[in-house]
Amino acid sequence: RVLSLELNKDRDVERIHRSGVNTLDIEPVEGRYMLSGGSDGVIVLYDLENLSRKPSYTCKALCSVGRSHPDVHRFSVETVQWYPHDTGMFTSSSFDKTLKIWDTNTLQPADVFHFEGTVYSHHMSPVATKHCLIAVGTKSPKVQLCDLKSGSCSHILQGHRQEVLAVSWSPRHEYVLATASADNRVKLWDVRRASGCLRTLDQHNEEKSKASSEAGSTAHNGRVNGLCYTNDGLHLLTIGTDDRMRLWNSSTGENTLVNYGKVCNESRKGLKFTVSCGCSPEFAFVPYGSTIAVYTVFTGELITMLRGHYSTVDCCVFQPNFQELYSGSKDCNILAWIPALREPVPDDVSEKSLPQQHLNPAYEDAWSSSDDEG
């Protein structure tokens, strides 16, 4: 299904944003509600479900935190995320130096965290049961951990030398956090440990004799501005302004040396890319100028470029239940990429007389019956 993703003429997402769309998130409980955050501070909540049951429909905006809302972010919203366990709450962070925790029903902030610098990225663990920490990457090299339970930002992870552009919790270990920085480094942390840092990823896979030599380890030859774990948490993808994407073994920290070719990345801030879920092989969807590049994660092959936006794509998010992709761009549009079911067949041809190639190869029956094998 992923191989046949296309811009769907029958699916529209209501156009509410009047400026670029920086961030998207679909809630993991039902996969039905999507949040978007814009560069004018506006947040919109969409219902992706087709309630009309007609083949052609528009995903409606249910509500929004618009410019006239008293608690709207003053500057660009860089990250939105649903609370991982239910849709009653969501979070947003912004260049206005705040992270806000919203009550979905009232659209009022239940809590606001203030920082000294611009907030580039934040993330809540999708699997945590023993903690409620939100990791926050800001203009400061220190990674901040905000505790939803206590409402305080007590915990700090020190080790980066420049601003932290992307943060992501492991979907496998609830205390493990990955952070990417403008200092060319990616660090893995265990937030229970006093020293925090488990390892600094090294693109050259050099043997480390002692911790001090870790200081020289870099993940990229440029700012690292994107991070994404595979769904099983066993691998981590990183992307940098050196126009490279790298795949790491997240338990050993080893660079797997998969070659994705040149992955154009001119973003001055965090880049939001995503990985497919529930299909084999796994695919990475990476904003690439005004297109989205689709790579196979483990071989590095560029499968296709999804074209449809008029301007730079800033984010994309995958909907695993229906294997759909949604993308947001500076052109103010959110586009839906839906698997094409099959090629159209001329009306005067009956199904039976069709040659087999009319069926999209992704749907072909790969089973062989024992008769054929004889």
C-alpha cells in the first residue's frame, strides 16, 4: 500500500492555516484526530474520519486555537503532540519560548512551561508508564525535562554544546531519550542516570578507549536537525544539514552505513520526518524541498518522490491503521496521500478477461497453491 501512495483527489483537508504548516500529529489511540501547528501560532484539530461515507470527502477542522484566542502562541508553533494515552490532552511548543499543555475539551491551557530560549522540539514518551516527562529541546545546549505530574522543569541533561533541534524518546525503553543538536552530535541518554549520557553517536564507528575521546564523536558533518526511531525502537534515523541521513543501531550506537544518497536538507530548524508502521519493509518519509522522498529504511533505496505541494514541505505524519500519509507545507496546505486501490479498468472489459498486471503489484496474491507446485 505504501508503494502506491498518491495524492488523493477524493480526500481533502479543510484549509484553515493562513501561514505555513510546521508540525502534524495523529493521536495513537484511534488514529482519528490530527493536530496541526502553524508558523502564525495557530493550532487546528481535524477529524480524519469519513462520517459521510461518500467516496469523496473533506477532513473537517473540529476546532482551533486561532489568532484571537487569548492563549494562542505568539510565534511559530514548532511541535504539537497528543498525550499518548488519550485524546483529552495535547501539547504544543513554540518560538515564543513556551510549552503549553492543553485540555482538548475546553481548549484552555492546563499548564504552561516557560524557557529562556526558542523551543525547537518537544516529545512525550509513547510507552512510559512510570514517568510523565516531556523532553524539550531549546536554544540552550541543555536538554530540559518537564514533569507533567509536578508541573516543574527540575531535570536537566548536560552535554551538548549548541542548541538542541530535535528530541525523541525510544518507543522501546521508557527512560531512553535521543537528542540532536547544532553541534553535529546525537546523544542517547538514560534519564535515571546521574551522568545521563549513555553514548554519543559516532559516524565513523571508531572504538572508544575512554569517555574523554567521545568528545570528538559526531553523527553528521553539519547541524543534526531530525530524529526518528523505527517503530520497534531498535534503530534510529538521523538527518543533518550535511545532506545525509544515517541509520543507527540504537542499542550499540553503531552506524549501519546504509547509504541514502544525497538527502537535501536546508532547514534552519527541526525537520519533522516519519517512518511507516505495520509494513515490511519499513519506509522513511522525508521532506525534500517541495516534495516528500520515500526511502526503504534498511537498504537506502529512494522509492519515489511524492509531488503535490507548491512550497517547502516541513512535516509529515503516518497513519498506520490505513497506511496513509499527511504532509504540511509552507504553502499553508495539508495534503493526504492515500494508497491507490487499483488502476482504473475500461468499462467494457470484464474483470475475468483482464491480464494480471492491472492489479497493483502490492495487492497481488503471493501464495502458491500446492497444485501448482505439484
